[in-house]
Amino acid sequence: MEHRLRKAVGILAACALTGSVCAQQDLIIGNIDIPSFRWGRQTATFEVTNNSDWVKYITVETEIQFEGTYLDPVRKVHTSYPLASGETRTLTPEIDIPGNYGKASLYIRLYDVVDTLDDILAGQKVFEQPFHLTFHIPPEIQPYFQEKIVLPPMVDNNPVWDNEFAHLLPVLLVEGKSLPEIAALMNADTGFVKGVAEELRRNGSLYKNKDSTFTPLFPVFLVGQAEATKRLVEQASDRMAALIQNNFKDYDAVLDSLVRADALTTDSNDFLDGGTVLYRRYPMVAGLLLWYHLGQVFITGRTPLSIFDQTDPCRARIGKYMYAVQGGDVFQGRHYYNLRRTGTGLEILYGDTLPRLRCPSGAGAREAARGRPDYQYTPELTPEPFLVSAGVVAPALVALSKGVDDVFLSIRDTLTSVSSDHGHETVTVGERYWFWNQLTTRTIDKLVKNGVLQRRGNGQFRFTVSE
């Protein structure tokens, strides 16, 4: 690990950052000392003198931003201190360094705040010191980074999983390596490795054995199995796309019959009508047919396909849907599906690409942890809303699904065989989810390429389904 430290005495006041003239220098910040830049919780040490006539309340923010090999985690830690008038105090704020490789920028900032319980504001910043670091991949671990290890959609948003060490850990555990062996390979502290393993155990992702070793509670697919599964995906998606294309003649006939029965409006812009979505083939096929209708049947059977149940996509803990796959994004579907029950029915968020979200922090994160998620789409990816009457759209979904049972039977038999060939006794829900996302991604791409469907808007949709 290389780092370039720029240590300097900071003599700054709030007015100094604005370029105005100060009667005196309110705060004097001494040299910053950081003894270690290894992964985990580290400590910076420096003195601050309050030269003002008033008590100062200081919040120190440490932030590290990675430009990693595959992932770019960010960590912020806030520590607050009161300083009496004339007091010199040694501050020891913590720095949280995630298990990641590549370049990183560390910032230490001081804020002169009114109340340490308030959110800090940019205008309160009185000091900032950057440090530029590089975390090199040890030679012993370099071969593992030839193939990126990916997790299910949105799981990387969880701070437990947003770093390269956490992605690699399940593979090393499956190989039978102990935590001390992993620490030596990674050139990391054993305490840090044990801490991550324990956090993943509490997260429900690892099982701690009686001999204090750990075992993943989800399947880990190595590149050989990923390649074999992708070949199955290619064959199955070709069949699925051809089937859907052929079934559109029956789909159109169903729409005509619904109109004749006054069950469907003829105004395709009547967005308050629960059947209007039938005139929008792209969200109808991508979101409702392939995920709401067929996805549940293939992945969970009769159980609702609630991937983010009791969690949210910002701090995703997806339980039985979890998996890890070696080989990178080429072996990963890119669709996003999030179903949850409401007081009157279902809300479904679907995207043909993974949406970027504004995740809560501070109080918002605490609310999310209690099961009250509060996250937002970035403006350019706001989903298009549809009201959906399940009874109205059901006949059209059935028409588009004609012949799919034979495809499902073939897929399940072959997927079981592939999984068994690579050492997996059963095909888990997580494996079926992994396979289905690849299948739907390729099926939609093929239907768009063949002119059967035309992508609509930004590819993000919100369905409010009344059952």
C-alpha cells in the first residue's frame, strides 16, 4: 500500500473559507497523524485550539472514497467534540476503511456547528485535509481478480457487500480457507477479517460452524458453471422470444374481446383505467408477463416473488434469493423487480436496467433499518406509473404464456443437471432467480432487436395492482 500524506498546520476559521477578514483566528488545527491505513477502523490524531471567546462545538467528518478495481465504496464517520474558550484538545476521530483495492481519497473535515445533533451543512466547514492512497492487490490474491465476482441486483448497495473483500470472501470460504489464511492472503488484520465474517453471519449470509469456521448460506457459482448456465440461457431465451412473438396474435384477440365486453377502455390514454397497460406492450411483456406472471412460477412457485421483503434495495438483505457468481456482468441479468404488498393490493417496481437510487442516511437509514424504507429514484429514472386491474390483464397474460410449460420443463431438467455437474445438490431459489434474470434480459433484448417490442421511456415502471 502506498500513500502520500500532505501534513500541514491548518489555521482556519469559518470566515477564512469565504475570503473575508477575521478579527482573530478562531480555530488552530495541528498536524494530523494517522499511524495506519490498513482496512478496518483506524484513528487520526490532531490538536485543535479554540481561540474564540465562545464555546465551540466541532464535528469531525472522515470520508474515504475508492476508485477500486471493481467496486467504489464510500465511508463517512462523524465524531463531535465541545471546545471551551481557550481550550486545546486532542481529537481522535475514527476512519472506517472498507476492504477494497485501488486508489482512494481520504478527507478529514472540521465543521463549526451550532448543535452536534443537527445535520452538518457545507457552510459550516472550516477545515479540510486530503490524503491520497493506493491499496495494491497482493500477488497471492491477484488470480482471483481475473474474474469479477457479482452478487444479485441491488445487493451491492448494502454497505456489508459494497466492497471487493466481501465479494471474494465467499469464494475463499467455499475453497475451505480459514479466516487466518484469508487474512494472510489479503495482507489484512485477522481481526478485520473475523469482524467482516461475523457481520455477514449477523446479516444471515454466513453460518458459523462449531470449529469457528464459516460457510456461505447461499450458492457460489464458479466461472465453469456460469458459462454452462449462460449457454442454457441463450437456448431458452431464443425459445421464449419466439413463443411470445407467436402468441401476440392471441393477445390481440383477447384485447378485442375485452373491448367488446366493455371490460377494457378504447382510450389508450385513460391512465385511470386498470387495463390501459394492455396497450403498452413493452411494460406489459417485460414487467408483468416475464416477472409478475411467469417469474413467480419459475422462481418460487406459489410464493409471492417478494425479493426485497422486510428489506429495501438500499440495504438489501434478500435471504433465499442470494447468490454469488464468478465471471463478471456477462453472467448477470440486469433487470430489477421489487414487489411489495400494500393495503389494497400490490406495488411492483420494474426496470430493464438497475435504477440509481438516493438512499437515506442518518435518521432515514435508521428508519429503513426498522422496516420503513425511504429511498428515491434519481430524477432521470423516475418510473412511469400504471394502474393495473389483475382481473382485466389476466386473460392477456395467459394468452402470451401459451406453450411456456414445455419450455419451463426443459429448463428445469437441464438446470438441475448443470447444477449437479458442478457440485450443487439442489437448485436453490437464488439459482433460479439468477437464471431467470439472465433469461428475461436476453428475451427482451431479442424481442426489441426483432422489432416485436419497442423500448418505452427510460425502461422503469411502477405497477399498482388491484387484485
